[in-house]
Amino acid sequence: MLSRVANNLCWMGRYLERAENTARLINVNFNLLLDLPKSIVLGWEPIVDIVSNREDFYAHHSDANERSVVNYMVADKRNMGSIVSSLSAARENARTVREIIPREAWEQINELYLFAKDNHHKALARRSRYEFLSEIIESNQKITGILVGTMTHDEGYQFLRIGRNLERADMTTRIIDVRSASLLPDTETEQSAFENLQWMSVLKSLTAYQMYRREMRLRIRRPDVLKFLLLEDRFPRSLMHTLHQVANCLELLPNYNDPLKEIKQLEKQLTDANPQALIQDKLHVFIDDMQLGLINIYNKIEETYF
């Protein structure tokens, strides 16, 4: 397989996952703001922080209000992480590997991009936002299902899975970092009663709420949420699970020793840290280390294969 093809498959997986995650984030943030009382202001700026685009956002906008942030995250072509930009990049990568992926997958990716490009204005209106974002999420899930069920599970498929899981791991760490930092401090005031809602939003941002309740069967607590999202190997969006998936993919490829070594180091760092017990400042440093580790893993994969 040509390294260019492997690279394009990897990034097709990343861009599709990025579009889906961004849609989830906007939906959950909107619902959280509706649930919280007006006296508690969280706003939309944390969404920009999660994708590390604060500087770029304020270069084009003076205020992080609902409309400007939603437009920036959904349709702004200057933002390479917006839904429309991500789907455009995914479509271009898919176009260059059409002979590798099933025809049905290419058609669905193309249709999803055209839908997002033609209907992104619906995300700006509260009445139609949920419907638009749900279509983005469900169409992505459909594409994933087509690829899982109809694509030969060869080397190309492994690169696609690597991209998807690296992007998923990156988003999980970003959401935990920014969302936990923006949560209300522990107090005895009435505000502490709403901490539960905010940790629910962390779980729902990763579609983890129902699975968390199945596993824990207790009220939502910070240590339990961190343990579930970082260490629960059976949950598909946990950091540990995504690292194991990338490792499994690499073991089906040639010359995997160097990138696999990076993954094993990060897994050990993750388990040794006992992240659910970390206070906020140390959690932030720990998450930074995890993100640097993910960058090192991708760099080693790029060096080895692309």
C-alpha cells in the first residue's frame, strides 16, 4: 500500500470523527445552558477552548456569544476544525482513495458533506439546531457502520481505525480538561447543587452517560467520571480503550515496534497516575502529558508509515 493512501485513510477517519465530536459538543453545551439557572453563567467560550482555537476565534470575533461560536464551530471555513471544514477534508481524502473504500461509504461521505454545506444555517437557529446536528452524528455513525460491515479489514482499514481512535482519544482528553476546569468550585451554596448537571454534560459530550450509570449505579461523582472516561477499557470512547485499539491495529501492520512502544509508555503513564484522585491543577498537567503522548504516537506513526 502506498504511504499516501495510508495517510489519506488515517485522516479520513480523523476528520469524520472530528465532525461528529464537534456536533456532540454543541448539542450538549446548548442543553446544559438550558438546564442551568440564569444566575450561573458558563457561556460558549469553553467550546472554543476545547478545540484550542481561542486565539484564532478572537482574531475574527469580538465576543464569544452563542451565534458567533456556533457559526465558527459549524460553518466557518477559516476554522479547519469546523464541521463543514472537517467534512470537506474527509470528502477530499475519501475521493483520493475511492478504489480502496466501499462505493457506498464514498457516497455517504459525499452526501453528508453536501448536506452540511447546504444546511449549516440551521445550526444558528435554536429551533432547527438539534435536528441538523443529529443528522451529522447519525450520518457519521452510518458511515462507520458501512465501513465496519463492508470494507475488507486489511491494512487500509487498520489505518482508518487508527485515525478514528487517535481523534477520539484527543477529544476525550480535551473535553475532560476544559469541562472539569470550568466546573463550579466545591461550595456549600446552592451552586454546588448544579455540579451534578455539569458532570453529566461531560459524560453526555462523549455519549457516556447511560453506560456510566450502568457501570456505577451511583450518583455522578467527579472521581467516578474521571475513572470511567480515562480507564474503563470496555467503553469505546475512554482514553484507555482508544489506546488499546490503536495498539491492536498497529500489531496487524509491519514495522510496528516504535509506535507501539510509544503507546505502551502512555498506557503505563495513564494507569500509574491514578487520575481519578488528582486535584484540578494536577489533573490539568496530567491531561497535558496525555495529549503530548498522543502527539508523539501520531508522529511516530507518521515517521514509520507516511
